[in-house]
Amino acid sequence: MSEDQPPSRHSPQKSWLEKISQLLTGEPQDIDDLKEILHEAQENHLLETDALAMIEGVLQVSQMRVRDIMIPRVQMVVVPQEAELESILPLVVEFGHSRYPVIEDDRSQVVGVLLAKDLLARVLQNKSLTVHEMMRPACVVPESKRLNVLLKELRTKGNHMAIVVDEYGQTAGLVTIEDILEQIVGDIEDEHDEHEDENYIFKRSETEFIIKALTPIEEFDAYFSTHLTTDEYDTIGGFIVSQLEHMPNKGERLIVDNLRFEVLKADNRRIHLIKLKLTK
């Protein structure tokens, strides 16, 4: 062997350039190898941090299924099919969603989707109609469907929401195209999201509250007369993560004394919104 031959050719550890070359030549690679190449590209300033995060989000979406991110049925904001349009206006105004699953009277099955823009047009025309007469067909998908496949289907068909069913055909939850995209780019705020410069705690009843995860722990303690403050975390979201010892998914619950927490909105980076129920 020639002494002037580059030692990297026979090194057990491939150089970053060799890994890129191997990737481009189409040789088989697993996800871990690909991620290692991407991280080295970022370290060599060929990829920005935000770009790397999005690429990793795309890889993650390809491995996730609908059940991993869906809004569970118990958290869905729904409207009954026999309700008159004017009767559901307060609910539509309160939640500000653009689409609402339509259910049968027994709440067991989703039979369609009501678009807020359709509702507005009919109400302005002073037409007395029921939700059933205005609803559109629902896009139904199994909870085992991969997210990347669903994203392509939603884009192709022009749907923004899909109703998720379990193996028995019963409604398990719903998922929106925004939910999938947030796995790639992070949280997407719109005009209906609560902003950080507004109130942190929203009272729904004497025992139920909606709380932003960024609520300072001292403010939480002052509001609810609790004693959760320590030096380990600054926010109520940090408290929940500390107690669970992992980044929770949407729907996970935590009980501390008379406080029943439920994560309403979260991604793979942080918690965003929490429901709190006080018990006796």
C-alpha cells in the first residue's frame, strides 16, 4: 500500500464526504445513517438549523400514523345534524374553527362536516336550515394510515380535515392538514390562536380552565392558591413535563392532588395548551 494514499479510504469511520457520496449513488441507507449525514451537514454549515429541523420533521412524519397525532373523539367540537343553523352560532363563535364534524343524535358516528363559511352564507341570507341540509361529506381514514400518505391524499382531494375511525368503524378522532404540517414546521398560529401577550388562564366554568403551557408557574400558583413553584421549571408546561418525565402527547393526563391536567395541544417540541379540572 502506498504511503501517500489517503488514510480515510481504509478508516472504519467514513468521512462526511464519503457518506454524502454513498447517499447520492443510491446505495441502501437506514434512517439513522441519513440523520447522521444531515447533522454533519448542519455542523459543516451546509444546512441551517431550521432546515435541518424541517427535514427531520419530514422523516418523522413518514414513520408516524394518524393515531399518533389525532384529536381524540372526546375532545372534538361537534354539531348535531338536526340542529338549526342559528342555534349553533354561539358554539362556532366561541371556538372559531373553520370546520365542524356533524354527528348523529346518539353522538356515536360522524355523518358529515359543516364548513363555517357555508354556515355564514346561509345565516346572512336568513334561511332557516338544519345542519344536515348544509353539511358536506366527511373524509374518513383509518387510524393506522401513515401521515405522509394522508398528507398526499388531503392535498390531492382538496380536503383539510379527515375523520379517523378505529378497526370497528367507530369514530376515534379527527386530524387536519395543519396537524400534519405542524409535525414538520412546528406550531402554526392563526388568528384564532391565543397569543403570548394575552391572558394565560381562561375560565370555562367554576371547575374547568384552559391554560397556556407558557403560563409562569408563579402566576399559576397565585391564581389557584397552589404551591408548585420550584427552581426546576419556570412554566406550568415545564412542571407537567417534569412530572411525566417525558414530552407528552396530546390527550395525556396528569393528576396532582385536586388538579387534573390534560394536554390539549402539543407537538414533538413542547406543550402548547392544557385543560385543568379541579376536583374536590
